[in-house]
Amino acid sequence: MLTIIENGEIYAPSSKGVNNILLTENKVLKIGVKREHVEALGIEFEVIDADGCVVTPGFIDPHQHLLGGSGEKGFSSQTPEISATEIIESGITTVIGCLGVDTTMKTMAGLLAKAKALKEEGLNAYIWSGGYDVPPTTITDSVRNDIMFIEEVIGAGEIAISDERSTDHIPHELARLVIDTHNGGMLSRKAGVTHFHVGKTEDRLKSLRKLLDEFPIKPEWIYPTHITRSEELMKEAIELAANGSFVDMDTVDEDLPKWLRFYLDNGGKPEQLTISTDASITSPKNLFEQIRICILEHNFSLAEILPCATANTAKVLKLKDKGEIAENKSADILILDKDTLAIRDVICGGRRLFRDGSLAFKERFLKESNRSVILKGEKELKSVNDPGESDE
């Protein structure tokens, strides 16, 4: 069935004005189509009236712990898997799963299975190969082979540096990993980047600078996250971005407006910045809510911040059909209320998974289950509309 989104103000992610969008099963067929032209074809189609709304690409989250958190305070502190429902309600249409410090109970095989399950539910899902440790834990015998022969694997990560749990004191091992990852991506036409967890030690990005200075490694092969731990780290990340690396801010601490302003005021290249959830303890909703707060309370424009969750992320991950609303790109689209930016619709691969402000999707296993799964965290999620809304 064809779908026409009518009368919406399009941010693709740059502003394109008010126009209509024609979707096929999973692609954007045409921008600027008129309903009467589709009616003349004599085939069935659906109309979504987006009057009073903005229409944007679906969000891409490059860093989400799909199997849950590692439980660094003991076994009982592990968090459950993230559900497709949570991801859809957060406006995320493409997610990249990762492991962290725990690659024993949280396995690469399990992470791959979770990504495949999300794909079966209608989402776009990929994974990083490895975890904190070097050499990394893999599914095959190497990161290179994981990238080349497993569809969902796009690179290595999250590899820990500047952290008491990391092994970045062995630079030649890190260099070997980054080069092997790049080669795997080159041979399979995938991203082939190494995604680095940056910890809290004073070394900050020292090991990444060492890789660039002493080995035949290019800045675009490395992609650090958690860069908002301090102003000193941010300044180093800004310098790294100026040299060609993509850098990533997570939304765990719900302070994105502060660090986004710092990044831009200190000369950070906006086209090299991405935003992620790092969801495990915190909700995938943090990404969307923090972007809303930046726009509605801190005077950032939608066109200014939207690429950090769409086009920029698609570029670093080499997801060529994602991150934009354009002809022949994936039909991954959000429809948001223009005044509040509340999510009205989530369309992923042409499927309307969130409709008129309500979930139009149910986890497949629930169809044959009598379970009632309700989890509600005690920490409040910062929200524009309801500051007291709880993280679920």
C-alpha cells in the first residue's frame, strides 16, 4: 500500500517547508506529490494528515545496551533487556546494540540474536562487535570476520579507554584492532569504525591521539563516546572532531543542553557530532526528551540539532539509506506536534508502529503469553510536558 503524508513541515533534516511525501512499502518514493495524482492511479493508498506537525527522519541511536546493563554492583543490579516497545516509543527507528564491561553473561551471540529479533519486529538493528576488553570478544574468530560475514555487525565497540577497566595501556593492540576493524569495513562496504567508551581517568583521549600520531590510522576510523565527563575532555573531543573524527554525547545524565552549547561555543564542528542514549539503566526516551528540551527550553533550532540524531549518525555508520527524508531513502519517519514536539507517529520501513500518539505495536511473544510486564523506575525522566514523568 502507498502512503501519503500530507501538509507536514518537513525537516529532512534541513528545513524543506510544507510539502507532501509519498511512501512505498519501505522507501520514500517522492516528495512533492499531490493526492489527486495518486488517486488517478486507481490503487489503494493511506493518507496521514500532518497539518500542524513537523516531519523528520527517524532517530538513529548508535549506542544502546540492548541486553541490559552489566550489573557492576553485583548480579542483582543487572538490568533487563530493552524492549522493542521502549525503542519505538522513543522515536528511534534504527538502533545499534553494544556490550560493555560484561562480555561473560552478556554475550555477542545473545546480542546478535536480540538485534535479529528487533528486525523481525520491524525495527532497523545493528551491533558493535566486542566490549570493553582487548582483544575483543567476537562471534567468529576476529572482528574483521564478524564485520565481513555477519550482516548486523558494522564495527568494533564499545572498546574502553581511560578507564580502570580498560586495556589501553597496550597501544599496539589497540592499533591492531582499529586497523583490523577498518579493513573489515572496507572489504564489506560497512562502517568499519571502532567505537570507544571514554572513562573518567585523567588520560582522557591520550590513547586515541597516540594511535593517530604513531600508527597509520585515520581520524575517521575512530569514534569516541561519553565525551561530556568534563570540560577538558570536551575540548580534546572538539580537537579530535576538527581533525575528522566523529564524536558522541550520551544522554544518561540528562544535561545535553549544557554540553551541546559548550561544544558549539568552543568551535566544535556540528557535522561531526552525534547523540546517543547509552540506554540500560536509563531509558531510550532520554534521547528524544533531551532534544525536545534543547529546542523548547534552550533556544536550539530543530534544524540545528536534528542532524546529530539522524544524518550525522547515518554518515559515521555508513547507513546510506538512513538519516534523511529523500527519494529512495528508507521510509523511517517521525511526525511530531509542531508546538510541543510530542511524538504523534513513528513510521519504520513504511510501517506505522506508533499512530496518533499511541503505540500501534505489540511484542510478538505477548500474543501467546499471559504475562503482565510492568517496570517503573524510581528516577524521574526529565520531560518538557511533565517533569514528574517516570522512566519506564
